[in-house]
Amino acid sequence: MKVVRWMRYVVLAAVVALAGWNAPAQAQEDGQPGFRPIFDGKSLDGWEGDPGYWRVENGVIIAQSSVEKPLNENIFLFWRQGELDNFELKLKYRISGSPSANSGIQIRSQDDGQGHAIGYQADIDLAGQWTGILYDERARGVLALRGESVTLGEGGFRHTARFADGDEVRKAVDLTGWNEYHIVAIDDQIILSINGQVTAIVTDKDPAGQDLSGLLALQLHGGPPMKVEFKDIELKRLPLVGMKKVVLVAGRESHGHGAHEHKAGCMLLAKSLNESGLNLRAVVYTGGWPSDPTAYDNADAVVFYCDGGGGHYVNPHVGEFRKVMDRGVGLACLHYGVEVPKGPSGEAFLDWIGGYFETHWSVNPWWTAQFNSLPDHEITRGVRPFSIHDEWYYHMRFQENMTGVTPILTAVPPASTLERPDGPHSGNPHV
């Protein structure tokens, strides 16, 4: 094998391009995605609850208890495809049964590990006593009654202003028919509306009770027999205000225990970002490409950490993800996540991050790299020169015009890195 000019190539363990990091957080009039259905109308795919009480019929999620199948405690149907931060949610509901029939929509809630949701609840009941109020399930109780705008603060502080008569607001509700619930949550403020009528507003600045992200769930209340129905469930994510959101996507398990820890790596990185004191919020999706159709809708940056090549989870979604990148979202690809097939995926990576690992062109040997100096760059803050024995990629396929690219880690690969026979990941005539 001829060894020519390979010494000049940049060594990369990960290709990082946060090109859209400073994109404005406000939704662009023509760029921010709209409402997306999160219930397929056919099954409970993506939802989790007791099938003895929850079912789907004719495009409707039905929760029902009966004399034959009583319910002594509240139960919940959790949406398991993602979590909520800033969002709008629209759905239709109908409730029937005993006069004390009760239900609710849990938002930004927590799972206590026993299947019970804890947190904010947009309330529903057949008698009309509680419908339209904001309740804190298993926590602070009633936060705002119908017609109230409430500000909550530290140490139990509470300021209430009335914007409408509660009984008048209730007249917007069809107690026995279908109603549309509309919930808007932007940072510490939550607004509830039913059939176009605002029912309650809460600004929650209480650090002991405030939840800025969490789970979505539907409730079936314990008590006498009742039936609650939900349909047309649609979610729209809204940009975070004064913060940037990082979405980390972990691939499936691979390479044996302790080798490619995609899930653990993403969770540790997200934890570090969330505890950094920076104006960031990091969330993690595991198991490959997110099933949540809204996963990237309010992202400022995305991190791919996964297997690459033909098994890279982006391959079937290049066209779909291009729309995300066209909004100015940043992208970071870690380790094997920089390898995609030549063709549509490779061309996309050239556009998105400036380069990728191309088989029969790039090389991935193990060797001890010495990084004796680092450029003055945001990524290198706090990092001192180091050396480490690891799998380093080099001779990457880059854009022809690399203007504006700052190499972060550069080293000279030894001749021993070309001792393997030519192959898709080893030597090749080009190096």
C-alpha cells in the first residue's frame, strides 16, 4: 500500500456542527411546525395503561369502569413517546355515567413508579363543578378555579385575580356532549380553554411545585361507574423562552456491554447540560429514531449517538430531517454516528455538518493520539492538552470548500494505522 499525504488529514472522534445554535427561539411564521396527531385513532400504540379499563373504538380512546369492573383509585393512560415542555395541546372529550364522574388531562406530570401521575391536571367532571380548573394531582390541590388568574410563588404565596365569572365560563361547556380542551403551556404559565373560552390561567413561580417538563396522561377517576372518551388528540411544541433546547437521540444497544453505550452516554451528557447552569434544557430519546412525531419541533440543536453505516437511524428519514435542519437547527454526531452511506445520507451530512465517515475512503484505527495544543474555541474551554488510546477516525469525506471550519482535535496518525488490509474501514488507495 502506498502511504501518501495521509498525514495532513484531520483526526475526528466526533464531527460537531452547531450551525443553528444562535437561531432565534421565537417560532418563525412559516417555519415552526403546527399541530401533529399523537393518537392514531386505531390503537393505543405509544400509550400505556391498564387494558382492562382503556380501549379504542371508532377513533376514540375510551376509559370505563362499571359495577362489574369497579375502580377504587385513579388510573392513568400515559403517552410514552415523549415529554412535554412548552406546548399547545388540543383534544376532544366526553364524559358520562354517575353524577360524580370525573377525569382530567395530566400535563408536565411525573410517574410515581406505580402508574399514578403527579402534577398539573386540566380537570373534567360531569357535574360541572371541576371542569376547566387547574389542579395539582397528589400535590398542591386546586391551583385555579374557573375564571381565575392565579400567580403562585415561594413559601405558599398566592395572588388571585378574577377575569370572568366562573358560572358564566361554565356555560361554554356541554356537560354531556363533546368538548374541545385547549391547553397552552409556555414556561411558567399555563392557560386552559374549553370550546374557545379561557377557563383558568396559572403562572407558577413556586420552585417547590413548578414543573417545566413532564409526562402527558389521561385520567379515569376512581369511584362509581363512569365512561370518559377522548379523540382528535393533537400536540404542537412551542419554542422555549430564554433557553435553548438540545434533543439527544440514542441508538439501540450494540457492540456488547460497555462498548457503545448510546443510552447511558446520552443520559450522562443531558444530565451534565441540565446541571451546567447554562440556559439549556436537554432531553433524551432512546431506542433509535423517535416515535414522537414532535420530537424535533422545538429543538435548537440535535445530537445523534448511534450505530452508523447502513444501520444509521437517519437513513430512512433524510428528507424528513432535512426540514428540521432547514429551520436552522444545529446538529452534533458522536463517534459511529458520523458514518452514513455514500449517496443521499452522505450528501445530507456534507450539508449539515460538513463531512462524514465514508467507507473505502475513511479509516477508523485504534491508536494513541497526542493533542498537544487546542485552538481558542468555545468547545475547548476548560480542556487542557491530553493523549488517549481510542478509536480515531481520519481521512473523512469533507465538503470541498471548508471555509469557516475550525479543526478542534488534530494529530498525525502513525504508519501503524495503515497496517490492516484495504477495506471499508481500514486502508485504501486514497490514504
